[in-house]
Amino acid sequence: MTTYRCECGWEGQTSDMKADCTTGSGEEDWSNHICPNCGMWQELKDYKIVEPRHLFNLGDFKSHSGATLPWKVDCDALEVRDWRCIAAVLAKQLMPFGSVEGVPRGGLLLAMAMKQYVTQGGLLIVDDVLTTGGSMEAHRAGRKAQGAVFLARGSCPSWIDAMLYTKGAEW
């Protein structure tokens, strides 16, 4: 399946896009496609084709905190429908929340997916992967909040829940 990238940074398949108009007979006209993130329309040939990514990768990787890791989870490999599923799972294990913020850049797609679960309550801060928790703590900036991540590489601070855990950041 071919993945396309819009100028705004959104990546996805044509099934995630919308046609920009309908024909006189009411059929969708797929000559132009609308980006679901920024709303820009353009011909499919004008989107960049993205090389396939893999969610799990072995090798030497530098984490956001500067640590060298023997493997990584590349959440850019996840599609919009994956983030929707992750959001649904997390929403069932969290207390109600009245607003959601994503830690740039990894938490932004998860935050978008979590918005449909906003009801009442406090702030929810989300990110894709937690290694040390430094990015989540920096984003929280002393505010009262609950946190959630897709994957925690080890234990989480008490205010953060994870959908998936590994035994330790070093592996």
C-alpha cells in the first residue's frame, strides 16, 4: 500500500483522504485529494510518496533524552486508524479528561485521536513513546494533569499510564 505525505507533514493512504468535489451525477471525483489534516487539496501526483516504515527497528538509536538504545519503535509507521485504536484503548483506562495536549512531535497524532474522548475533567497530556519521562514532565510544566503514552520503555511516573510496557529502557 502506498503512503503519501502532504506538505503539512500528514502521512496516509488515499483511503484516509476525501475527494475534493463530486461530479454532476453525485459520484466522487478523485482527480484531487483533500488532506485530512490541513484541508489542502491537490492532485495525487503532487503528494510525496513515503518509503515504507517499520514499527520496530533493531540498531543503535539515539533517544530524545540522548541515550543510545539497541532498538526503537518508529511510531511514524502507524496510520491514522492505528492511532484511533490506541486512543480507544487508552480512553478506557483513563479518568475522564476535559482537554488533551500532545507532546510535540510524537504525541500530536495521539492527541488528535484522543479529542473524541474529551468530556469533563482535567488536562490529559499524551506522547507516543516514553523512555525517561523528561518530555512529558517538561510539557506538563508543573501543571496538574494525567498522562498517557502508547509505549513505555520501563516504568512510568505515577501520573502517566501506558498502553504497552517493556521491562526496561535499555532493552
